[in-house]
Amino acid sequence: MERLRRNLALAIALGVGVYLVLAIFSDFGELRNALSGFDYALIPAILGLVLLSYVGRFFRWLYYLRILKVSVPLGVNAAIFAAGLSMAISPGKLGEVLKSVFVRQSSGAPIARTAPAVVAERATDGTGMVAWGFLGAFSLGLPPWTMVGFLAVAVSGIAVLRSKRLSLLAERALSRLPLLDRFAPHLRDFHGASNQLLGTGPLVVGTLISFCAWGLECLGVYLCAVGLGVDQPFLLIVFVFAVSSLIGVVSMLPGGIGAVEAGLVVQFATFTNLPGGLVGALTFVIRLATLWFATLVGVIGLLVVRRLLGDTAPPEAADSNA
């Protein structure tokens, strides 16, 4: 919990800095006027769609655990999944391995066995968003090379995770390093589970679920634009959101803060004739509805999990007992 507080404080500080720069870029007066015109009646629909997107991703999490033959009571598992959203502010969301700590506490399954489910989630988040990016690019007549680059990164990452040779090399290297040698015995379990979850069948299923779930969030993002009176095609908004989100993941900044906002601002300014104040307002509202709403849901989920399971050891301590 202390680590989460530190991460949250860091993310908030970084966010305040980024949004201050955004406000200056947009002109405070124009930004305030744009935000004052937002249609607040759309907030339930926007947040409802984002929540439904999380429900879709929860079914993907259940699918992965079923493949790994790990059983957790449904209510507890839902709380664990929600708690993982508190790590939306971690670099690449990889802090969601916290879910594996809670799964170990609930079911006894080793962290090395279930952590690949978090990695598979990130991989299929990438492939799902790349699919939306391709759809947007083709429908708008935009060059697809950016999406090809992101797809190449995703494919390369999956290939590395599935490589037995690289896994053995990593195991040998870790076994010779003081302090890190305790992780070496768990790499075999990690690689085996990764191979299961990133095989052709699970990869296709996970990508399809991701595509549908992200589609709901993309619709929520589009309603953010509608709420501000932005009259732009749905697939243009989706393309900008998909590319910006992927930039945030690749940047490895906490929550992609700074990178995603820059991607949104630059692309909206490039592909539309929106004034700076409206671009800034749209960027701000989108991030509130996605990153910061996810973090809020995650903190609530974390409190529920702590009530259901009791306090838990910090991830680094749990790793030593994986």
C-alpha cells in the first residue's frame, strides 16, 4: 500500500506538471471556456462504457487463469482484477503483476505461474489497439506505417517471451548473479505459462476480446469529443487515441503521462482544425475518463481486496516466495 501511495503521488505530481504545460499551451482562458461547455449529461454514458471495457478485460483475465488451471472465487477474482487497475499509473501497466500476488494469497498459485497472464494482457492490449489503429488508418486513407511499427514491436516481444533459448540463457545468467539468483528457478514456470498464453489460439482469443473491450473504451472517448462539441469522425478519434495509447506504453513512463498527452495534442492539431483550447480540453477529458478513472476504480478494488484477503506482503517479498 505504501508503494502504491508513492506511485500515486509521483503520478499525480507528474500529471500536474503535464497538465500545467497543457493549460499554458492551450491558453488558460480558451481551455476554461472549452471545458465549461462540456455536456455533463454524457458523463454516466462515458464512464459506463469505460467500466464495460474493464468487464470485457476481466473475462480475458478469467480465460487466462482457466488456461493456467488456477481457480479463484469469482467475487474475490473480480476484486483482484479491479485492484490491478490501481497500477494503471505504473510503466506499461506492468505493475498489475500485483494481481498475481493476490492470486497467490487466495489460491496458492505461484506468482511465476500467473504473472505471464498480466504480460499476456499487455500483449493483447497492444494487438487489440493496433487493430483499431489499422482500422482507423485505412478508413481515413492514412499511411499505415506507424501501426506496422507498433505491430512489429508487439510481435517481437511475443517472440522473445516464447523463446525457450532466451529463457534458458536468462535462467543461467540470473543463477550466477547475487541477490537475483533466487528468481532463476521460477523462470521455467514463467516461460511455460507464457508459452501457453501466447500460443496461437489464446493469442487470437485474447486479441479479439481486447479489440471488443477497447472498442467500448474508444466509444467512450468519442463521447468525450461529442460532449465538447467536437465534430470529427469516430474512426479519426479512435486512430488518434490508439496511436497515443501505444506511444504511452512504449514510452514506459508511469501511466504514459506526458507521452499520451503529447500524442493526443499533436495528432488532434495535425488531423483537425480544432483551436488549441479545445484540443487541450479534449486531451484533459479523455485522460480523466481513462487513466485517472481506472486508477480510482483500482484504488477502490484494492481496498476491497485488502478487506477480503487481509493485508499482503509487498510484491518484492512475495516474489521471493513464488
